Amino acid sequence: MNYRLHATTTFSRRRIYETFISPSFYVAMSVGLLLGYFLVSGFVGAVDSSGLNFGLNPVYELLTRVLSGAFGDTFILQLFVEGPFLFALHAASLPFLLYLSVSAVYRFGFERSIGAVELLTYGPADGTSCFLSLLIRNILFSLLYLVVQLVFFLILSLLNNLVLGPHFFYSLLLFFFLTISVFSYSTFASVLIGNSSGGVACFVGLMVLFGLLQMGSFTIISGYVKNLSSVFAGLLQWISPLFYWAQGLTAADHGNTTGLLLSLFLSIALSAIVLLVSHFTIRARGIRA
């Protein structure tokens, strides 16, 4: 166990350094922050003397029409109950989350295909320490980006005379735990599929599936389709990181601290199970692509 811990720490330091000097890291962060800025400024521009009027902003008008048609007006009210920051937080986090996840899957698959991982495992390391180093890199940079977002949105709230409500801070905490679960699945995809492109496709497919399942729990549907989707979602929701994230948001909305803590614990438990499966998978299949 000590050799794996030492190898993971050594690999993590190198991967963190490589990410810091990579231009793509700063591009992904800038894209996310710019998206958050435009969403907040667009929301402010949609406020007139009579209150909130999304018709004043074409982007928000289109967005609310689509979301209202799919999820209902109640969903829109909950999304913007404390202003634009709840929506902006998640929208601005997606580009950076996608960058970290996809780059990790692609990198691990590429290193396996060229034999780099196999070469490392001849020394005091194994496949688990290699993918754990990417996971640690992702978690640390995700935490860093969320802190940057917090400062960024605090500045925007002061400049636009807005307030960050309690839902924003609950969402920030829940989103961090969600990212850990998502990174665990990116690790699993990179371990399950030997090549980089196949691993990325597997990861994206899993996230699309979980996203569709979660959307189905909100979407306004009826009859046979609703019953069928409910059964299907009920079977797969327990392995979806979005399920525990949504449960945590619901608990926070109702002031249920116990439910919030339980959702965080279950999210971590899911991540641990996925990583454990990844460990045994790479031990059984080996590190050859």
C-alpha cells in the first residue's frame, strides 16, 4: 500500500504541474467564467420597472421557453428564485468539468496505447496509482475552479447590486461532490475501454444517459411513456451521480439538513464503489490497451 501511495503522490505532482502550464487549462477556465459573466449580465438586463421580464433578453427568452415547455413553470421559478447565480454556477462549471473529465480519459487511454503505463508498472507503481493520480488532479483543479467561481460571482453580485443566496452555497457544495462522482466514472470509462477515443465515447455516453434519466424525472410527460421511463429510471438512478445531486438540492430547498448530509454521503459512497470496480477491472484486464 505504501508503494502505491508514494507512486500516486509522485504522479499527481507531475500531472498537476503539467496542467498548470497547459494553455487549455486557462482556456477552459476563461470560457466558463465568460459564460457566467454573460448569464449574470443578461439576467440583469432582463429586469425592468415591472420586475423580471425575460423578453428583454433573447437568450433568456429562448432558454426559459425551452425549459418551461419541458419542465414546467415551477422549475423556472426554482431555478431563478435567488437570481441568476444558481443557473450561472452550473452552466459556467460545465466547460471546465468537461475539460477535466475528457482530458483525463483521453490521457490515460493514450498512455496505455503507447505503452507508457505498462512501462511505469515495471517499477514501484501499478495501473491503480496511475488513474488515481489523474483523479486527484481533477478533484484539486475542480476545487480550485469552484473557489475562483465563488470569488468571481461575489464580485459580480457586488457590481450588479445582487445577493448570493443560501441556495447558491448549497449548490456549490453539492456540485463539488457531483464532480467527484463524475470523475470516478471518467476513471471507470478509461479503465474499461483501452483506447482514448473509445474511453471518451464511453464516458460521454454514460453522462448523456444519466442526464436523460434525470431530465426524465422533471419532464412533463404522461401515460405509457411516463410509466415506462419511471421504471427504467428507477432501476438506474442508484448508479447515477445526478440522482444524489438532485436529492441533495431538494433536501436543501426544504431545509432538511439530514437529507443533505445523506445525499453527500451516498454520493461519496457511489464514487468509492466505482473506483473500487475500476481497481479490480484494471487488475483483471491488465494495463495493456
